[in-house]
Amino acid sequence: MPEDFAPGPAPTRFGSNSGQPMTRRDGVAKVTGAAAFAADARPEGLLHAVVATSTVARGRVGVLDVAAALAHPGVLDVMTPTNRPALAADPDDKPHRFSFRFEALQDDRVRYAGQPIALVTAETPEAAAEGARLLAPRYEAEAPRLGFEGGVAYAPETVGIGSPPQFSRGDVEAGLATAARRIEAHYETPAQYHNAMEPHAVVAQWDGDRLILDLPHQAPVLGRAMFAAFFGAPPENVLIRTPFIGGGFGSKALVTGAHVLAVLAARKLGRPVKLALRRDQMFGPVGHRGATRQTLRLGIDAQGRLTALEHRSDGMTSSFDEFVEPAANASKNLYAAPAIAVSHGGVRADIGTPMAMRAPGEASGSAALECAVDEAALAAGLDPLAFRLLNYAETDPASGLPFSSKALRACYADGAGRFGWAGRPLEPRRMRDAQGRLLGWGIGTAQFPATMFAAQARATIRADGGAALEIAGVDMGQGAWTALAQIAADGVGLDAGRIELRSGSSDLPDGGIAGGSGHTATAGSALHAAGGDALAKLFEIAAADPASPLFGADNAGFVARDGRLRRRDDDSRSESYGEILARAGLSEVVGSGAASRPPSVAEACAMFAHGAVFAEVAVDPDLCQIRVTRMVGAFAAGRIVNPLLARSQLEGGMIWGLSFALHEEAEHDRVSGRVINADLAGYHVPSHADIPALDVLLVDEADAQVNPLGVKGVGELGITGAAGAIANAIWHATGVRARRFPIRIEALMG
């Protein structure tokens, strides 16, 4: 059973590891090319598969030239809806709330461009690619339904992953009616795609009735259960090995049709099969951030306090499944309005199903919210920071609960001080740089839930004085295997260099989901608990041994440090782990641990990480070219396990916020429905030249209730507030309020 925890002091077994800026344990392996990724697996007899994808967005596949593909040298098999082997579960079903409907050649219907329509397997990747080209599909195409105007509006039952589409507290209409000033603001955000450096890939092989998958996956134990359901196998017969992952951002937390087809091909042909998607094939079947149209209405009294806040978001989803970006939820928990209402609508279109993408809901919603708050500050005649402080929420506006901790005021103060905000003029177009460019300063508030899932872990203390910690955790490049090793080492009272962290495989204890910025809290708490259990067993052995300096110390308790157990009341009485085990004739002692957030704790307080992002932009007054010249972010996220990694994650989030504000947008061809910029040339993300000076401040924050470690996630926090800060800085520079992201030159030229 998961280990419950009660509010109280943070664990005392934090030694020389946690809190230190330890460099990545995997750094050398990655820079030397020794780090293994899923697609690097090379089992004997490996075949290669290529998925053929639809070039239209709606209709049917009329003809595939299967004979031509099979005639190509090296091609062994072409899988289509007419010969696809049966699955134990329907791909249109959802075996888990984190799963989605997907296309695995269940019929010839085309539901979006980029949908898998056949799988070609061959001896070489080149032969498979040529076989896929030779299929030369012909379609019975229908006009695609695209965009908010071409799609079909509907009322979603849920938004995001299971959240209710509506929420209200207080009387918004009354609050607006009595307001001294009211604003109504409309914002649009486009479809955005994950574009992780590592494409989706799988190497599938069958060993009798046992399935082995080398697969980048953000939740290997959950993924194992999903594959088991589709192939009618016991979960213990499925092994997912998920080594280093080259980015996931939410897209690698699900099973896709391409994965399933590769597994089918491996079973059909009796040989291992490798499938790696091309970059353009990652636009459609593996999720994205859905487009939104958002409307905010704010009421303000004569002093500038909010009287009402309403946030409406319409989100784009697919014609066959439901994932509506929960953007309006960003307005529920941040500002102290006596009346709040959020609501979501959906629009079905002929696109792949959106899904969780870094800071789902919060990224899109905060971009609009923070701009609307700036508009309200202008209407009230207040500095944007002063307006935010005036409307600071001391308790959670949605639930009325106290925050487990909230150091947002310190974030505002520290960030503003470092940025020099006190010198900001209230009016726009008042500052220029040495080149004559218009300068603008903007602010955005960052907030993200302090998520925690459930996890288990195992700890083994060995007679040689070292330890092995095991958990099915995931490192997507965020440094998890370094931060978790630091926590695990403190859990067993050893230096991090003396422990072995075994992770990244579904046959290890379930580490939960690496998502929602909850992996460190979740897996770390379980690892720490497992270490504590192993130490308790070791202490029990010593306390019962008359030859031990710890004999009879049951009531006194112990402290573990530097590989030794010490009496809590007498530090001079101690013994090494190896000595205790050797005298007992044991080679090791094994402990287990589990962690989750008990409902009683979750119901007692609201749990969020917070921050403030300040941005400066320079805009050419003639050409309207926009450059972000500097950004300062101050963030409070509980106990910081590794400041070096935390800063890196927060910098990455701020860069993504810059990308959201100025670069990212997927564009569809209106005739075919295809994404026309499905590559990293046309789908713009920031280059090094686009990144300004970034300054990240870590604000001290203690939180005894959020989880046993007192840590909060930082992976997604940095993106929230950043896009809004840049948009607000652009207004301050130019006096033009751009209402559609990304903000282009043409938005400033009207």
C-alpha cells in the first residue's frame, strides 16, 4: 500500500547530496555517444518497418498498390486493413484514462492527414521506405473540416484528462455589473507540436508469448498494462525498456497505432521489428497542443481590485476522440476575485487528437490570462506588478483552502529587483535602446500544480557498503536519474557515488508517470521511503546484536550518515553497514517503499509552485522586428534537490514560453488538410540566436505538506507566465495589443 504521510517536518535524512548542484550522472555517456536510446537496440535478425501515412485529412483509402511494394527487393510484408492480424482489444477503446483512441488499420477510413494507412516491413530501412512509396495510395477524398470556422462545435464532457469543463464560484454577472471598470479581451493560440529531439521509435520482439519492447515511454509500467491489453497477454509477459529519452513533453506517455503495428509485424514475421517515425510523421498521430480561442471578462472596482473574473476557452479536438485544452482553468487559482467562472467548449475537426503537451492548459491559458490582467491594470491606472500584488490571493480562490506554501510575493520582489522593474514607465513607447529600437518591459505570473502520483521503489544495502536503488523511473533529459540518485543516496545515508540507481524498465517497481512535473516528488518519495525501510531493517539487526555498539538502542533511534548507523542520542556509538551485515552473516538487506498523496492531505490545502517572469523586448519602429533581449524568472518550488538541474529546467520553460509567444504554429493546407510546415524548417522553434540573457532565481520555500520530501516540480512552471510576459512587453514597447499567438510582425503593422 502507498505510504501515507502527515503534515510535519520534512525528512531528516538529507545529507550531502540533496540541495547540491551535482552534474548529470549521464553527462559523459551522452556527450561521448555511449548513452543508448530505444532505436539503438539491435537484436539479432532485426527487420525495419515504415508506416505509410495519409496525405488527405478525410475520406477513404481507395487503392493501395500492395503488389508493387511486395515486388521491391527486401520487402517482406505489407500490412493493410484487409490483412492486419486481430488485436485482443479494439483500438477505438480506452483501456485507461491516460489512453487515447488510435489508428491501427482497423478500417480504411481516413480521419486526419498523417494517419497510418499501411505498414511495410523489410530487411533494410531503405527497402521499407521505398516499399511504402510504391503503395501509391489513391483516396476517395472528402473536403476536410478544419479550423474553428470549418469544425463542428460541441459541448465536451471533460477537458484535459478528466477535468470538468466548467467551474464557478460567486456571481460573476453581479460582479461585472457593480464594477467601476470592465474589460473584455479575446486571444487565440495555435496548434503546437511537441517536436522532441528523439522521434517516436520502437524495437519490438517476441520471445514465445513474451513481448519485449525498447520504447521511449514516460510511464513504462502503465504502458506495459496497455500493451498487454491490446495483445491479450498478462502484464508480466510484457517488458518495456525505456532507456535515455530524447524529450517527451507529454507525447511519449501513450500507446500509438504505429507502436501496435510494429508489434503485430514482429509477431507475424517471427523476427524483431524496428519502427522509427520521420519528423513529418510526428505531426498528427502522436498528439499536439490543441488550438484555442479564449475570452476573458474582468471587473475592477475603483481601487483596482477584481470584482469578477470570467474565462471562456474553446478548444480544437479531433473528430473521433476528445482532448480539449483545459486553458480556462488557468484562471481558477491565481487572483483573488470574489467571483470566478471558467468554461470550455470544443470544436471537432479532421485532425489528430491533441493531448498533454508541456504545461497542458496552463501554458495556453496563462498566456491569455496574463495579457488580460495587464489590460485590467491599464484600465485601473496601475503598474502591472502593483495590480497583481493588489489582487494577490492569500487562499486558493477556487476552493477557499489555504496554500500548502506560497512564496509568490518573494518571487515578485526578487524578480523585480533583479530586473530593475522600479524604473518602468507606466505608458507605452517611452523607452528606446542605443540602436533606436523601442523597448518594453512585461511581467507574467507563473503557476503550476504541485502534482504527485503513486509509486513504489526497492532499496538494497550491500555488505560492501554500497547500495542499489530500483524504480521504473524515466529520464527524458530533465536530469531525473541525477536528482533521483541524490534523493536515493540521502535515503540510505550514502554519498551518491556509492549507490547504483536502476531505472527505466517496466520490470522494476512502478515509478508512476513522468509527467505533470510530478516525477521527482513521486519517484523520489518512494525511493526515500525504500531507503528508510532498508535502514530500519539494518538497525533492527544491529540493535538486537550484543556485539554491536548499537545494541539496545531501539528506543533511542538512529541516524544514518556516511554509510554508518549512529545512535541518535550518542553520535560516538556507530557502526558501518558492512560491519552489521558481516556479523549477521548477510550479504544484503532489502527494503521497500511506496508513496502517494493521501486524500486527506489533498483535501486540506491547495498545492502549487509559483513564480514571476519579467521580459524585455526591443522592437524596430520601422520594420516591427521583435527581439527578446533579456528575461528574469524568480520561482518558488519547495525544496530544490539540485539547483543546477532546476535552473536548467526553468530556463527551458522560459525558452518554450518565448517560442510560444513568437515562433510556434502549425499551419494546415485548406484543401488536403495536411500540416504544411511539418518539419523543423517550417515549424519554427527558437535557435540560439533567439535566446536572450536568461536569469533564473530560486526562491526559498519550505512546504511540509506537499509530499514527504517537500519538493515541487519545475519542468512546466517556467513556461507559464513567460509567453504573457513577452506579449505584455511588446505592448509596452509599441502600444499595440497583439491578441493572437505567435505574435508576428504583421500584428504590429496595422
